[in-house]
Amino acid sequence: GRRGFVVRSVASDREVRGPASTEEELSAVLTSIDSSAIASNIQHHADFTPLFSPEHSSPLKAYHATAKSVFDSLIINWNATYDYYNKVNAKQAYYLSMEFLQGRALTNAIGNLELTGQYAEALKQLGHNLEDVASQEPDPALGNGGLGRLASCFLDSMATLNYPAWGYGLRYRYGLFKQIITKDGQEEVAENWLEMGNPWEIVRNDVSYPVKFYGKVVEGTDGRKHWIGGENIKAVAHDVPIPGYKTKTTNNLRLWSTTVPSQNFDLGAFNAGDHAKANEAHLNAEKICHVLYPGDESSEGKILRLKQQYTLCSASLQDIISRFESRAGDSLNWEDFPSKVAVQMNDTHPTLCIPELMRILMDIKGLSWNEAWSITERTVAYTNHTVLPEALEKWSLDIMQKLLPRHVEIIETIDEELMNNIVSKYGTADISLLKQKLKDMRILDNVDLPASVAKLFVKTKMKKGKLLVESLESIAEADEKTEPEEEENILSETTEKKGESDSEEAPDAEKEDPEYELDPFAKYDPQLPRVVRMANLCVVGGHSVNGVAEIHSEIVKQDVFNSFYEMWPTKFQNKTNGVTPRRWIRFCNPELSAIISKWIGSDDWILNTDKLAGLKKFADDEDLQSEWRTAKRNNKMKVVSLIRDKTGYVVSPDAMFDVQVKRIHEYKRQLLNILGIVYRYKKMKEMSAKDRIKSFVPRVCIFGGKAFATYVQAKRIVKFITDVAATVNYDPDIGDLLKTGCICPRL
């Protein structure tokens, strides 16, 4: 069932309890808000919010004033929700994602507050149209594709269901990029979504955390490891409200920006004329949050991406832990952490949550390895988004060692414990099977096996068999007496001693017949990179792994992580990737939504989509069909206008609209789509005009999506689409039978 709690109503001092029992009462409270009062509040913000000159009265100014008016309502619910979570100290979910594809906030917020009609009327009183005003809002440049949309849909859903849940991400100044389609295909310029300010955020200057890079690890007199030196930056919180639908619950999306304290500005260098050096620390810090997915072809790009991921993990976990400690008060008990905190990693980008949580618990809070590991494993969970091996993140161990030395130590220990578990499960009877499992499951790839595991992969020579047995016996004795990190040294020392002994007895013995050698499988290959397999770390370090569709989750279990599934079958589950019917039906298609509600008899389907099945009994009703066609045509007329405004092409509203909106990539199959269009075009050209009309339904093929800036093949696909459009759309033989192209603004 849905959880409910008590918060204050926006419009009165009455308490609103839970969404399920009082939706009618809440609706009555909200609809009683007078549009004239809203108009007055909008005008107040237009006059006194100092963002625009007083003589200007543009739709953009009206948008900002309207957004601030809505924000006044949201912040009351937002603070009440936050206070309630602190008071009851319920378990809270934290959703960490490098992307949040939020979409525009104004229509979503007034829709969730059930104030769309009142705001439309208020703006009309002020001489504006709601749709025109809402269109002034830039799309927040915080996401790119399905991963980011899933994150935003989850936030919307959790607020609507009254779940205590926050999102954590980065506040990208320039986003991915703004796409421009020219005769040469796609071109990129910096996104400008923040240039006029963001009326939906509050900067929490009092909420900031230090984040460290580089430096070295030392052991202190207290027995703990200390990460010292290096580069230090500061992550500052920016909060965005996430309102639920028909509920007062308003959750939080906390985005981090990066900077350094003012004293890091080198005033002496600046006054000496070395302005670049003076501002170097600030620039290095701020560029972390400049761009979503900066190009990683260069070493600098790889380092910047890793800095982004660690900043998200470190700042968020410090914030989560601070909140846990504050709520626990004098009864703080770290064993309670997993019962109060759930950290969901959206894909592998937040993987560093695992070693970072371990580091904080051990090095700062003083817990033992076993205590910290138990807490981490029960706290963290992982959502997998792709089954493609090349899309499962692998980070250079050398770069990570340089940037995050303490985390590499922790990852190495996790990797060794994992290998020992694998050996315990599969034994050594079938050495080929064991080798395959280690190859599939290791976190570190192309890294020497630790001595405790490497000794299982020794190739023997008969003449030196006795020496080999002695060697393995000495290693086994050492295993019982030493710490794991000492084993590798013992193995090398034993080898050196045998080499000395052999050389005394027979200088050429090693050359002719070495006593033993390690299987190449156990050793680092200098021709290949050493990497950290982040997806494997996610599976090992968390208590749950889910795919985003049933078929996807089955592939994850049977193929991508099959060896892990064999070892921990209960870790794997499915969460089907749905989208919120509020944003994607109710608010973006109000005419169709009104028809659905009319024929079902209520708008309950907006919260319970199973109720859409109630339309089945009217499937053959001619009146419903007529209303449906009318709504669809009205919407298509809007698309016709959009295509004309954005591309200059004029298309027929009577044609079939065939739409593909996805990130441009081979596996998204835009190339197959456009090749199919080319094939259809060629077949049309082979026919007479009469046969073309008889054989083909008029079709408008619409592409939307961005190719990654450095992805040459994807950008070639965009160019191919635009070239096909330039040929097809101006062919008088084809006319309205076939049109195609990208809906993107042109220069």
C-alpha cells in the first residue's frame, strides 16, 4: 500500500493526512485558490524579484515571475516534508545518478499541485498565455538519455507515493551541449540553461563538504589509514523541489557544484600579473561541474570524468552520513545505518560509493573492516542499464591509483576477498573452471593475482618437484601466520632464495629447467592495460542488482553477470523501467487525458494505470473514436507547426507520424531506420505516381536525439539523416508521401 504522513497544507493551516484517504479534500483545498490571488502574486514577483528591468514585460519575465509564484507554494510543502523526515527518522532512499533528465518544471509543478487551470486564468488576466509562458523555460541540462529520464521518473514516483527519498547529482553549468543541425550535420555549442538563473533551485551555502584528490596514504599512530596532501575542493549543495501528485510530499534533488575557498585565490600571483596561476585552483575545481560526460579521449578527460564521479559519491555520502548522525543524536549506532539509509547507484557511475563508504566508516568513524563491509553491503544497491560489454565502465587502475590512492587499497582488498570466496566455492579440482570464474568475476583485470591465489596456478617441472613442494609448503605456512598484504612479498622472497640456491648448485639450472613458473593467467601482461571493472565492484559491494526490464534482467542473470548469479542468486531482481503517466500523458497531452477521464468516469488512472483497461469496453464506440481522432489531429497540428518553425519543412497532418527519439548510436538503430527510409524512397521512385499512391501510406519520419560530441560514427548517422532529408523532402515526385528529418533548430 501507499504510505501517508502528516504535513501542512499549502493553502491553509489544516493538516493533510496521507494521499490515499483525502485526495478529494486536498483537491478541494487547492481548487479553492483564487486565480486573482495567483495573478497578484505573479505580478508581485514581476515587480520585486530583481531579475529583469521594470520596463520589460516579456513572456520570459512572465515565466520567471510565475515560477517564483509556484515556488512559494512548493517551499512550504518542501520544508514540511523535510521536517517530517527528520522527526520520524524513517528509512530514507538516496538515488545517486550522473544524470537527471528533468524536463520543464513549471507545467509539472502546477499539474502536481492541481493548479493548472488557476495559473492559466491568472496569466490570462495578466495578458499572457500559459503555454507561451511555459515554453520560455529552458530544459535543465542535467541529463542526456534514458538513464537520466529513469532517474527523474523515479523521483516523481517516489514523491507521489510518499516515500522518503532524495536524488543526488551534479549541477552541470553547460550540460552535454546544445545541438545545432546544419548542412554539415550536428554541431555543438555550450548549453546556456543557467544564463538567466534557475528559479527552481535554492543554493545551500551552509551545506558544503570537502572532496580530496591525489595525495598519499599513511598509517597514523591510532592505527587508522590517513589520506593526506593532494588537491582539495569544496562541493556546495543546490536543492530542487520534487513535488508529488495530489500529495503535499515534496522531496529533494540535491545537486553539487564545485569550487574552492576564497583564500585559494592567489592574490600575490594576480597582482604580479600571473592571472592564470592566480585563478588556477578555482578553475580546476569549477570545471568538474562544467560539462556532462566530458570527452575522455585524452588522459585529462579521463581524470575529469573520474573526478566528477568521485565528487558525486563523496559529497553525497558525507551529506547522507551527516543526516544519519543528526537524526540518531545520542543513540548513534552504526549498525543501524542500513536500516535507515538505502543508497541506489544508477548504473556504474556512482560505483565509488562502495570504497568511499568503506573509507569513511573505517578511516574516519573508526570501524573495523568487517563492520564497515557488512554495513556497506547492506546499504548499497545497483541498477544495471546495459548488457553491452563496452558500456560497462572500466577505469584505468593507474589513473585511479594516482587520483584516489586510498580507494585503490580498499578495492584491492575487496578483490582479494572476492577471489578467496570464489576459490572456496569452486575448489581447485577443476582448475580450468576456477580460472574461468576468476576471469569473469575479478574486479581488477590484468593485475597480478595475490600470492594466496597465485599459488594455485603454478606450473611444475619434474626435476624440481621437490623444491616446488617445499616452496608451496613455506607459502602455506606463511599464509597461516601473516596478513594478506604480506603474502606477495613472501612469494617473491621464496623465489629469490631458490634462485640463489640453484645458482650455487648449477648456474644454468634456471635456464635449462626452472623449478616452477606461474601460469601467465596469474601475472600482469604489460601489453594490456590494468583496469578496474566497475560493474563487478557494484555487484560484489551491493545487496541487490536489478535490470530495467524483465528481458533485460534475465540477460543480466543468464549472460552478463551469470557467474555472480550462480554465487549470489538472491541478489538479482527486476524493476521494469516505466515512465510517469503524470508528465507523459496528463500534463503533456491534456486533450487526450480529458477524453480518457470522461470515458472511464474518473481521473484515477493517473495514479493507477491499470484503470486504463476500463477503456476496452468502449473500443468500438464511434463517439469515443471520433473524439480520439479529433484530439490526435489537434496534437498533430501542433507538431506540424513545430516542424515548420524548427526546420522549415511543411508536412501533412494527415500523414502517419513515425517518431524515433533516442540518443544517436548504432545499437539504438537509427541507422537501420534511415536505411529503411532510403529503401522505401527507392521503391517509390521505381513506381508510377498512381502506383505510389496506391501502395504507400503517407508517412513523416521524425528523428530526435544527440550524437555524442566525439562519437564520429554517430555524427555520421546524423549527417546521413539530414542528407536523405534534403533529397527526399524536395522531390516533387514523392510529395507528401514521404518526409523525413531531424527536429532541431537550425542556424
